[in-house]
Amino acid sequence: MRTSQLTTNIAKEIGELIRTGELRAEEHLSTQGLADRFGVSRSPVREAMQILNDQGLLEQKPNRGFFVKPGLTVETDKAPDDPLPEPMSDYHRLSEDWLTDRIPADVTEQLLRERYGLTKTQLSDILMRASREGWAEPKQGYGWRFLPVAKTPESFEQIYRFRMLIEPAAMLEPTFMLDRKIIDEQRRIQERMLATDISSLPAERLLHNGSLFHEELIKLSGNPFFHISLVRVNRMRRLLEYRSNVDRDRLMVQCQDHLAILSLLEKGEIVEASYAMRRHLGGALSRKSPLLWSKEAGATRPVKEDQEH
């Protein structure tokens, strides 16, 4: 059976988590947890884990599922400076064409298959990913429509102003409760980034770790609508993230901010942590606005995606 591009991409993502040590030796992999993490159904995750089992990265235990195989070497090589460490995928070709106005907002599947030389199954995987990430939707009856989310300075700033409202407020919910497992895991990830990962991981993984920090903390509110909303807007931003030119020095400050917020939460200083989160997001917005959008000659096209979150 031919492996879909979606399954191949998920296998690469899980493999990257293993190779960088984010998934540790003998750790059990939750099919549902990974499906939620990647925004897909469980079927392609199971297929991806079987691929990794065949490659020797995972081992399948009867009636227990898949586990990270012990004895694997964790990567420590310095990441390349190239902001696109891998060749541009068909998904990224499509999103790049949409961002730069090379394709119209309303399209047919036939037009896209001919333009990119894709099979029906390959195109379906790409369009479903674009739909999950919030910038495409099927039209009633026939064709697809691409949406201008995070494509204009106004919409991108609105995303950040929305986050500045919900993320600090989530910490002040009456149902907010610390989860030691989440706090400890996020501290481990942030400290590891400071120690080695900022210099060794590709841009996409660093951006993922930033988003994961915020999504895991907002879960502590006990209000699932906060988490659902944040995941949704983060997926919209992924339309631009792969084009990142990562400022790894700036990421050091980001991780230090994250660790400071975790320390406040651990000490029970929830209100102070809420204020710190708002300052953190406000600082990111003030840095992103001039970097993301060219203001000259009335330009409205994104020119650079900053590295954070």
C-alpha cells in the first residue's frame, strides 16, 4: 500500500522528536496524544508508528503499543543556518503561492492537481492540512476557498492581541490548577533548549516548542475553550512559520521568560504569572509587527516571520 504524504510527514515529526531526545528511550507513545498534537486522526499516526517500527526507532510490544527503542543516539550537531532545512514540500509550495498572490482565493481541485502535479490523494492530504490549520475551506458544492488569515498585518496583530487577552486571563480562572507533570515537562524542554537545542534544532522544531509551552499552560485553566481557541490561532500562524529566519539569540530570552513564568506558577504567585505572560506576549507583538510587514509603499505582504511561539 502506498504511504500518503501525511503519514510520511508525521513519521518524520515523530522521528525528529526521538532523535532530539524530546521523546525519551522506552517512553510509551500515545496514539491519541500524538493525533491531538499533530491535529490529525489516529489512523495516519498508527501508520507512521509502524513505519518507525520498521526503521528501528520504535518497538511494538504485544497488547501495549509502541515504545521508543532504547539505545538510540540523540542528535547534537549544529543546525544549518538555512531557514528552510528541507526542500520545500508541496504543502509549502501551495501556501507560498497563496501568500504571494500567485493563485486566486477560489480554486478547483483540478487546477491545483495540474499546477503542482499531484494525485487526488496527495492533494486531498494537503488541502485537509490547510483546512486544519485554518487557512482553507471547502466551498459548498465544488472547489476550495483560501482564507486571508495571518496574511495581512491587521489579522496577524489581531491574533496576538487575542492571545494577550486569553492567555493571562486563563491563569485567573477559578478552575486554574497546577499540574506538576506539565510544569516539570515544560521546564525540562525550556532548559534543554537553553543548554543545546537552540543551537542544534531546526527552526520548525523550535517554533513548535514555543507554541507547545503556551498550549500546555493554558490547559491548566480547566476551561477547554481557552485551549481550543489557542490551538486554533496557533495553527493559523503555521502558514508563515516555515519561512522563519530564526534569531537564535532572541530565543534565549524567550526561554528565560518561559522559565520565569514557570517559577512564578510553582511559587503560587498566579496573578504575577498572569502579568508576566501579558508582558511576554506584548513584547513579542511589538517585535513582530515591524519585522513581519513591509510598511513601505503600502505593502501588505509578509516579509519575515519572527522566531517566537
